[in-house]
Amino acid sequence: ADRVGHRRVFLAGSLVFTDTIDKSFDSIASGGIPDATVRLSGLGQGGIDQVMNVDSRTIPAEAVTELSKLPGVARADGSVDGQGLFVLKKNGKLLGGTGAPTLTFNYNDAPNAAGQTAVTIEDGHVPAGDEVVLDRRSADLAGYKIGDTVEMITAGREPRFDAALVGYAKFSSGGLAGATLVYVDTPTAQRLFVDGNDVYTSIGFAAEKGVSQKELVATLKPHLPEGTEA
């Protein structure tokens, strides 16, 4: 009976823990989701799926320009969502290990669906060139402060990437559930993750005042590049 009881407690605790993690990562994703998103077709439907799925397909930069001209679009921002980059602590060990993920993006000040700036830079400035911004918690855990050189490794053609830490990123949705946020500028993200091509992995859209999210998506759909969905 004791064994059965312990198993039930363990199972219940595991389910609560897993549910908490799912909700936390959905919160990370939803904090960055704009009014509408054009993304590659066939990805998962959950919030975290939009961030964590790895796909070699891309969206040409021309699509950002063309779709931004449509009625009801207030703003369009191309996003490079990079996977396979890892921060090294000052002691040379991997930050995060096999736990929470490292999420790398090209920085912009686009709003999320709640009208808030999805990511703000505090105590520093926007990254440019070989500069990087981390969330403050990850910077502290890794032993870095503004002005230090952050050592990173990648799974791409550029196996080592060192960049000056120039600021701390603050995410609008609050907690990151242990995830590490890394922000670089667009050319650097494209160099690291899409072979330097002027392409994106998704496009975020802000609607003009009075235009609903459903109306914006309906406007975008007839004009989408092949292999994408709104």
C-alpha cells in the first residue's frame, strides 16, 4: 500500500510539474506573439511550438516589404528564430546544460498582441554587430556583466561566437521558466542561422487601430508566400 501511495504521489507531482513547465513556456511564447504571424506551414499549434520547432525552410525578405503594404497592417517585422546556440559560463561550462532551452532571436521593438513591447532592453542598448543582449538572470548565472565578452558555441557553420554583452533583455510576459534569451541584430542572426541570406523564419504583424486580428489574418492570407500560413 505504501508503494502504491508513493507512486500516486510521484505521478501527481510529475503531472503538476510538467503542467507548470508547459504553462511557463507557453507564457514565454505568448509574450512575444503579435496580432498576426506569417510562419512556415505545418508547425505545431501550441505557443511554445512556434518557438521551438526547427525547420530549414525560410521566408524571403521581400515578403516582409510586400505584406507590410497591405491595408490594416501597421507594422511588419521579420524574425530569425535561431536554434543550436549555447552560452558558455565564465568557468567554461554550458549554461542550462540539458535543462531549459536557449532561445536566440534578432532583436526588434515590435509590440505583442497586448500592445506591449515584447522585449525591452534595460541597463544597456540594442545589440549591433558582434554584440549580444541576454536576460539578466542568465547573465548573472553565467557570470557575465555588461562590457564582458560572452562566449557561445553554435551548431552551425560558425562553431564559436564571441560577442560583447551590451544590455539585459526584459521579457513582457515575466518569468522565463529557466530559459535563456539571447538577442543579436538581424544581420548577425542571419549569418549564424540562415547562412547569411536575407531571409526570415517568420514575420510578425501589428494591426492598425480598429482592425481585429481575424481581419488582419484574412487580409494576409491571399498574399502569402508559398509554404507559409497566417
